[in-house]
Amino acid sequence: MTRWCLILLAVMALPAQAALRYHLEPKQIAPDTWMVEGKTENFSKENGGNIVNTAFIVTDAGVVVIDTGPSLQYGDALHDAIRKITDQPVTHVLITHHHPDHAFGNQAFPERSLSALPETTALLERDGEAFSDNMYRMIGDWMRGTQVVLPTQELAPGPLIVGNHTFQLWGFTGHTGADLVILDKTTGTLFAGDMVFYNRAITTPQSPGLDTWQQELDLLAEIPFERLVPGHGPMVTDDRAFRQMHAYMTWLDALFKSSANRGLTANEVMRTPIPGRFDSIAEASYELIRSTTHLYPRYEQAALRMLPEE
Amino acid sequence: MLRHALLLAGALASTGLAAYPKDPYGSPMWDYNLERYLGEKAEVVLDDRVNLEVPPFAEDSSQVPLTVDLSGFDAPVQKVITWVDLNPIPHLFTYVPQTRVTVVSLNFRVQQATTVRAAVQDESGVWHVGSAHVDAAGGGCTAPSQASSDPNWEEHFGQIRGGAFSPANQSRLKVYVRHPMDSGMVGNIPAFHIETLEIRDTAGGQDEPLLKMTLSESAAENPMFVFELPDAPPQYEVWMRDNNGNQFQRQVGEAL
């Protein structure tokens, strides 16, 4: 009996697995401006959800952070990385939308700095717990200690001035129904959030529809910029991310329409091969299964007639 | 050759020894559900011609598309039964065809990651089983329907949309019904779902329905039925009845 207790104690005393660590390497992309680029993969226990781009701007009145990453640990690592670069405190954290990979590092930052569109905060309040359950399932131990923290400050479209930097904010809807886009006019850097993916397939669980998203992308493409930081994928300095989004979304929309008009089942649509011209877009086959689930039923219903009662 | 192999498998099964083949997916529910739905003495063979399709993972646990594709199964079919091994009520649907039916598709609810089965009974009574696996976060069976939290659900209740798609897809029929399909597994929401569906031939004057289907609680809300009947005329009557006695009857046809 005693022996078993001792063995049990010994086992419990073992360090609970080597600590998981994100190795974040901020890259300076403009004066005062750093980007932390994530992988273009799906969530996994290997990558810990480091699949997202975050960024920060060091103004002379404090640091502006754009998105906080997928977990408390990521948020802490991001905050540490900022402290290595500047002594300025973080005064503004702009959450582009409510998805967990962008807002689950909120805990690591001062609560009064957390800012978002009011619709984003409402969506995070609604979906946060379900997202959290799913994140524990997908990345496991990386989530340890992570809790949903809601933004406390409301953002509105229009100008935002922080120290020597002037920002312009827009609210779009195409990706989640509330999608913040930020232009730092001082450096010409456009932070597009998940309105723009580059070399990574779009995700659509809360999208109002591909048509809405594409119309808004046309508006977004009008904004002049020196460089664009997408929510996922590498930074670009020209319109190639817009061109890729346009080609891919046009293909996806046409696939759903023609499949619905041929009476195809969701299973048949899900296994459509991705055309070779989209080889540079990571996770396209995986996201096609998800997007078919989210969006295809609308196309299917539209291809049917209302049948009158006899 | 294949037929001989099947006969042999059937003969072995009929001795009552090692009645069921080994489950390629190793599900703990394999023997139990085979016995439950096909019977203790059923002759069972694994058959790749029974093509059961589900996505590798359920993006939405309350709406998982399942397709039984029998276009490669060239023998006459008596009956088809599908079930979801680890659901609280595994049975999804059973149908009896009077004509060749190459495709049947319907969404189901999934409670947890599970194997899914389609068993096809041939004329000699042997069951041919196809399987697939779907990963899932789960909870689809015990999540309330959207209709149960929508005060205006009756506005759309019983609305039916449909279409026939032909000839590019042979005679493919789609019927979409607004129905909560409540499983009865959610507190204070009683079971309320379509139990029976028939496809009748309105042109040929046949008495027996071309297809008779019964549905169980695993069927998803607002079902989108897809059927492909390559040898049947493109004019059908679809008839359904739910467990509250509501009946729905519509004409579907004229190839688009």
C-alpha cells in the first residue's frame, strides 16, 4: 500500500511534460512596425496554433498591438517579444475579429487596452466557449490556462491617432460579420486581418457569403498601401493577394453553383480536386470540406423550386 | 469468381461459426449493431461495391452528409440499412427499392467520432456491408434544433423545395424539407421527426412505391434528400409522414 503511494507520488512529481514554447520572431517591415508571421497550416498539436499573423507598432505614446494569437502562452510570448524591442507600454490592442487564433492571447495584455468593433465583442461573447472547447481539442496543452477575455474598448470606423502614428479603421463583414481593417497612414501599412488570406485557403464558418466578401474585397483593394499584412500568409507589396483571393473565390462560387445545378451531393462537392493553378494556396482541400458544409446548402436550396401543396 | 467467393463466405456464415467477418475499422459496436439491425443469423460480407461516403471530419456535428453510392453494385437489391455506430440511436435510415437506386444521400447528426455503415441485402439474402469513419467534436444528437429556438419556426414548417436533375446525372431527385427533426434527446423538446418517406411513380401507375424509406432520430434537421433512380421515369410523387401524423405530398419531376 505504502509502496504504491510512493510510486504515485513519484509519478506526480515528474515535470508535467517539457513546457511547450512558441518561438516568435518579430520581423521589422516598416519604421516602428513589426510583423510576427505564423505558418499557413491548420491548427495542430505540433504548431500550437501559431498559424496566424500578429503585428505591433511602436509609437511615441505606446505600443499598438494587432491581434493576440491563439492562446495565453502565445500572448505572453508576443508581449515578451515586444518588451525586448521597446520600453513603451502596450496601450492599444486592436482585435481584428473574434476568431480564436486572433483573440485568445488577450489575457496577456492590459484589459483596458483590448479594443474591437462592438459586433466582434458580441460574437466573441457568443462563440468564445465553443471556440475554446474546440481549441483544447485541436492544440491541447498549448491552451493551458487560456480563458476568453472580452475587449473593453469599442472601436468605430474612422481615424485613430496614437502618438506619432495616424491610423484609419474600416469595418467589413465578409469573413465573420465583423472584420476590422487597419491602415497605418504614417507608414502606408495595411493590416487586412482575415479579410485577406494569401497562400492560405480562406475559412468561411461565419461568412455571410462569398458574394459579400468579394464585393468588400473590391472596396478594400481601392485603399492605397505600401505593404499589406494579411491575416494568414506572407506580407505583400502589390495587389497579388487580391488577385489570388479573387481567382480562388470566383472558382469556389462557380463550383458551388454548377454543382448545385447538377444536383450533386455535398459529399461529391467535398472531393472536388483543387485546380493546379491554386497549388500555392495551402490547406485548400481541407477548407473545401469545411466551406462546403458552411456554404453549399444555400446554393443547393437556390437550385430547387418551391413545390406547391397538392 | 467474386460470386463464388461470396457464396463461400455465405456458406461459412450459415454454419453459425464466426458468423460475421472482422471489422476493418475495429469498432467495439460492430458485432452488436450487425446483430441488432441484420439479425443474429445474418450472412454478412464486406463489399467495396457498397460505397459509403462521409467527410473525414464533421465540420458541423448536427449536419454531416452521408451518401450511399451503389452505382458499382450491379446485383438487384432487396433492402438497404444505414447506421452510425456510436450514436445513442445508431439507426439512420432503411429503404426498400422497387427499381434500381444508385444514390441515396442524407445528412445525419453525430454524437462523437464514429464508424458509419451501409448494409445492402441482395436477392439471396446476403448482406453486403460498406463502412467509413468520421472524426467529430460531437454533440450533434443532444444539441437542440435551430427550429426549437426560433419562435417563427412554423412559418417555414413543411415547406418543401425540390428538383429533378437529368439526364447528365441520370434521374437524380432532390427534396428539401423544412422540419425540425427533433431527436427527443434534448431536455423538454419531444421527438418530432419524419418517420416515413415514399417515392411513387405517378406516370406508370404502379401500386408499389419505387422506394420506401424509414428514418430514425440520427437524421439531421431540415433534411435534403438526394435520390438517383436511373431506370425510373422523371415524374414522381414524394410522400412523407412525421411521428405527429403530419403528411406531406408533392409532385417532383420534369427534368431541369
